[in-house]
Amino acid sequence: MNTMKKSKDNLLEELELGNKEYSKKNKNIFKKFIKGQSPDIAVLTCSDSRVIPEYIFNKSIGDLFVIRVAGNIALDHSVIKSIEYAVDHLKVNYLIVLGHTNCGAVKASEESEDKNEALLNEIKESFLYDQDNHFRANILRQLDMIPKRSEIIKNKINNKKLMMIGAIYNIKNGMVDFIID
Ligand SMILES: [Zn+2]
């Protein structure tokens, strides 16, 4: 029995149709960005299919430099390097660490007892930052750790070229709460 949710043919047909609509709808926007991009904001967020930064902030092509990884953590080299690229080459002035309620990665960390699982462990480390709200804690730790993991990012912050902002997206109503300390 085929256990796929959709057959490959149906899926490709649906994607092709969707892509045609997208291409048509945005045809006047593409030419603005053929030579390059110059977004003002970088967003580090979760891979969760319910969390779509461009939709959430009503933004479009060229507006946001988005890095998505389960649990929105900047732990490995490729994530840190992606942020550094945005900060150093694209000169973004803001980095939003956008977590969300009901994050599966945070929940898995709460349940996991495996200390060798890097992603879950990184999130688990955050629980000290806010013992009552682990979704918020996970964001607070990233705000703290990202400059410690990157000289480039730390220097940009110290020179007032970059501001990091934490935010939580509520999957129940689509609202974002910015974390102001
Ligand atoms: Zn998540």
C-alpha cells in the first residue's frame, strides 16, 4: 500500500500550478531584485510549516533574509555563517530570533533524556533562562549565545550596526509578541 499522503504525479502537478500562479502574480517584483538583494532584516526561525515569516510580517520578495532550522537555534557553523553573511555582506541592521508557541523541538527537548542529542540539548540548556516558559527561554538563550558564538556578530552589536530582537509567534492567533527586556 502506498503510504504517501499524495502521489508524486498529483504533487508535481499541484506544485507546478502553484508555481505558475506565483510567477505570474509577482512578475513585476522579480525585476527589482535581479541584480541583488538588500533586505533590512534577518530572521532566524523554526522550520515548522506553520511559521512563515514573510506571511507573519506581511513581507515579500527581497524583504527578509530568513534562516530556518528546527527550534530556531544558531548552533552549527552553517547557521552562524548564514547570519554572518546577512550582517556582514548584506548589512542587515536587525536580527529577529522568532520562536513560536507549541514548538515541537522545544517539546521534544522537555521530554528527551538523551544528553548526546545536540539540537535537543541546546534547547534544554535554555530552560534556565525562563523556567516557566520554555518557548520564551529558547529564544532568550539564542539572543545570549549568538554574539558569543560569532565575533563578527558581536562586533556589529557593539558598534551599534546590529540589533537583535526576540519574538514569539502564537500559532493560535497569528500574533507576534516582541520580547522587550
Ligand atoms: Zn518549532
